Amino acid sequence: MEATIEVAGLRKRFGPALALDGMSFAVLPGQVTGFVGPNGAGKSTTMRVILGLDAADEGTALIGGQRYQSLRRPLGHVGALLDAAALQPSRTARNHLLWLAHSQGLGRARVDEVIEQAGLQTAAKRRAGGYSLGMRQRLGIAAALLGDPPVLMMDEPFNGMDPEGIVWMRGFLRALAAQGRAVLVSSHLMSELQDTADHLVVVGRGKVIADASVKDLIAAASGDRVQLRTAARAEAMTVLAHAGAEVAATAPDVLTIKGLSSERTVAALTAHRVPFTEVSAHRATLEEAYMELTRGAVEFRAVPVPEGAAE
């Protein structure tokens, strides 16, 4: 089976509310694709439509070229973690996985394998109802891996993880993608996706705002800006302006430069013997890029608390 998710023109209404408004994107094999957007943007609805839990009014959602409803033994095609609390709390983790495995024609050996992959060996015989959120996330991941599927979907998998768990999760998701799987991860934690995802689909108000590599999104948000520290501010401004840059003084000895790379900045200053002490390229964070992209798509915006209100 081809390791892909293809979403095309999804539209979905819940009464008067338009949840999806032509949602379209693809998740390719061999990479982790982050799926991000403000609350109410349509992420959870999209994932539910892909998994056949909700029906779209229009459009298609395919896993390896097939609708979820047509998949025989679907855990062998796609594994999903949408809700870590979706389990029978009185069952042990191992029995929970055995029940799922039996429904898909899988044996006990596979259950033991995914328990080890998720790091649950010492807790597998404990009742899942007593698990912390982070441990439930690990159990949900073990369940998603049972059928060794080429496609994986996870909604907020970093939630409840301690620092060790977060580091493990980053490496685990990257390793799954490196095996050639298509991995879709929804998260609000941009700092974690910056270190995990290769590609990002940014959505707002039910449609795609941006669909690009993390590298390209950060580069666009960085804006090709360079910061220069020099005591010869006037001379530097003249030389760089002649080289085609936009130059602004942001401090007595600091200039911000647009339209000229750090390498070309150094070359121009050196050629005209203008002294400087520092040249550094500005690098935005993924969070900055995300905030800029979704500025007009935030549906639920809190009112700031006035200063001194608690006095």
C-alpha cells in the first residue's frame, strides 16, 4: 500500500457552522508533516473525516488511494492516536492491546513488540485507568503501531509528556518517517514541531493557509534580514544602500539590513574598508512564522487583562 494521505476539497458543516471550507493537502511518505492551526481551524474534523468517523459534505479523503471505509483490517494500513483517553480503564495496558490485536487478526508477539517500542514494559500489567496522560499517550502510540501501518496520524501526541518523553517522542516520530512512513502530527507546540517536522500544513477557518517545508516557512518569516554592528554607521549605510540593501538604524551602533545576505554584506563592507564587529543573519522561529500566518484566522481571542486590574 502506498504511504500517503490525500485530502481534496473537503467541506463540512455542523448546523450553521462551516468546519471545513475546501480543505486540501497531501501527506507524503518519508517525512513528518505537522498539521497546525488555531482552535476551531478544522484540524480535528479533518482527521476524523480521514478516519471515517465523520462524513464530509463534499470532497475526498484517501489513505493510500483508498477511503478508510474500504480498508480491510485498517490497522494494517493506518494507525491513529486521536484521544489518549479512548480505552477501557479497568483493562491492563497489555489486555487493551491484545483486544485490539485480536480484532485485526494479530498475535501476542506483536503486542509485546509495540509495548517495547512505546517504552511500557514495566507498566504493561497495570490497569490503564491509573495511567498518567503521558503514559496513556504511549499506550495510544503502541495501539497505533499494532498493524505496522505505512500511515500514522497523531493528534497532540506531546501532551502530558515529561521532558524525557518529549525527547523520545521527537526521535520516535522522525524514526518512523525515516522508515518510509507518512506521519501526520497535529500539535499546538511549535517548538516541538520545529525540531520534529519536515513539512507543515497550516490551516485556519477550515482551509489551508500554507503548505510548505518547515525550512521554507522559517526562511520566509526571517525575511532575509541581517543585523550589523559597527561604529562607522554612516559609512556602512551608504555602502550597503549602494549595494541594493534597505538599511535602518535600530541602535547607535546597530543596523538592520534587508535584501542583502550576510555574505554579501561582509563582502561589500570589506571591499570599502568599513569596520564592523558583528554580522548575523536573523532566523525566525517556527512559532513566529505560525503567528504571522494565522494572524487573521484566530477565531477565539481573549481580551487582555488591563494593567493594574488586580491591585
